[in-house]
Amino acid sequence: MWPAWRNAPNRWEIDWEIRADGHPTKTEVAEALAAHRGACAYRRQITLSTAVGTIIRWAREGTVRFSV
């Protein structure tokens, strides 16, 4: 998992590597944030699975397909 703080929009962005079994999914990460005592209050200020994360996963795994 890698977080990034975006000061201008006052938001956190979180991405993660997906295991070979396809987990964790975006829903699973959202559920984990909602269940976390400290993070749940801020979950609406957190963007999950960004374009940057998609590119990183593509570069590491070569599994993402882009269309132009």
C-alpha cells in the first residue's frame, strides 16, 4: 500500500498492490478503512485506487490495458 497527500484538494490518495488472487479489492480496502477506528472518520477525504496506482500496477505486473 502506498499513500500520498494532495495538499491542494486536501485529500489522501491510497493505492495498493493486488495479489495474484485478485485481492484486496477496492471494496475490501474501503471496508477496512471504514472499520479502522482512527481512519474511519477521514474515509470521505481518501481517494482509493488512483490513475497513478493503475500505472504502477501496470508497470509491475503488465496486466492493465489502456485504450486511447
